[in-house]
Amino acid sequence: MLSQMGGLAEQAIHDAINALQRADTDLATQIRGADKGIDTLQAEVEALAVQIIAERHLADGDLRDVVAALKIAGVIERIGDYAKNIAKRVPLIESEHQIEPITVIPAMARMAAEMVHDVLDAFAARDAQAAVLVCDRDRLLDDFYDGIFRILVTHMVENPATIGQVAHLLFVAKNLERIGDHATNVAEMVYFAATGTPMPERVKTGETR
């Protein structure tokens, strides 16, 4: 069920960016409607997790798995919301959808969607090392966001007439950056479920120990 949720969230990210590039308001509307499927699956995962906890005497490792699944479902639901938020901005950007900075957004979206896909694969395999690798890629996504931020701000300065439209792209990029953050949160849950210990502290871009 989590894999199904993840697949829907990944598709929503890809579709939202495609809608943005093509100014496809019909596709954007479909994405917003499809988000209900993710919400429904989240409720089913939560109900099943609570039932399992209530009815079974779980060993420590099994309990960690069920609790992780419960938390991960909530995170995927939020990822779906970010994709929906991107879709909501499509009509607002439509009149200026040919502005140059929009061409750099899809690569960031692919990276974020791949992190979501890979972290759910890590959970399915209970692969702690794969979870660590997803966290490592979050630094790259943050760098990507910083680069796009600079590009967009420069474009606004040089093209004042596009400020309103490019501001929406800034929010889109921020939503993608937050999707990456959520993927790393899931990775930390996967690591704990697999090992019983917290993931070693990670140093984010621009931070020092």
C-alpha cells in the first residue's frame, strides 16, 4: 500500500511539472483530483497499522516496521500535497509559461521524484545503506534549489514584467526542495526500522559540525 501511495505521489510530481511546462490546466485539474487517492490510501494504511498493533504481540523489529509504515504514510500524503500545490500554480503561470527559467525546473523535479522512489524501495528491502544514500542526495537537491533560486531572482531583476510569474516558479522550486526533505525524513525512518538505531547525524549544505 505504501508502494502504491509512493507511485501515485511520484506520478503526481511528474504530471505537475509536465502541466507546468505545457501550461496544461486540464492535467493540473486531474492532479488535484487524483490527490484524493493518496489520501484514501493513507487512511487505509493507518487503520491497518493500528489494527496490527492492537491485535498482535509484535517483536521489536516488527513493531518498528509497523510504526515506520504509519509515519511514512503521513509523509507521502504531504508529498502528494506538494505536487498538488504545484498543479494549482499552473493556471497562474500559464500566460508566461514560455519564460526561460521554467526549463530548469524539470531536472530538479526528476531528482526529487527519484528520491521518493528510491527511499520507498529502501523501506521495502529494509536497506539501511540505501536510505543513507537517499539522505546524501538531499544535499545535491538543496544545491540545485540554491542554483535555481539565483537564476529566478536574476531573471526577475532583468525582466521586471515577469516578477509575478517567476515568483510562482520560486514556490514550485521550494515545494520540490521540501519533497526532498520529506524523502530524507522517510530515509531516517527506514534506517531506524532496519537497524533499531537512529541514523548518524548528517551535515546539511552550508552547515558545520
